[in-house]
Amino acid sequence: MKQKIRDILVKHGGLPVPVEQLADDADLYAAGLSSFASVQVMLGIEDAFDVEFPDNLLNRKSFQSIEAVARAVESLVGNAEAAE
């Protein structure tokens, strides 16, 4: 999952640093993630994982790091599977 998130960051994040050099807990905003890019990353994640971010997860904290994104996606995937 984290590798898929990294791939999405490479494609949509526009980070000035190589994503593969970032630790899972590195601050993506400090690494150069803009608010606009975070929306693009969110859309890429929704598409890749077939989930939809609810309003309560649409915040800076949810996209602060690769680890934070993975936790959010895991909670959404779990909720989607539970709803089926």
C-alpha cells in the first residue's frame, strides 16, 4: 500500500525531492507538497484504492505523511469492505 501511495505522490505530488528518499513519517508539506497537489494526490488515491475520503478526513493531518495517508486509506478500505 505504501509503495502505491509513493507512486501516486510521484505522479501527482509535484514534490521537489525524490519521493523514494522520504521516510514514511516525513512531513510531506515540509517536503514541498502544496494544498493543490494534496487535492490531486487525494483524487489519485481515491481512484487507485476505489475509496472516497469523507469530509472528516479532508484535512492537512490526513496527508501529512505517507504513514498518515496509509492509515486513512486503511480505515476507508476497512469501512468499504464492512459495508459490502
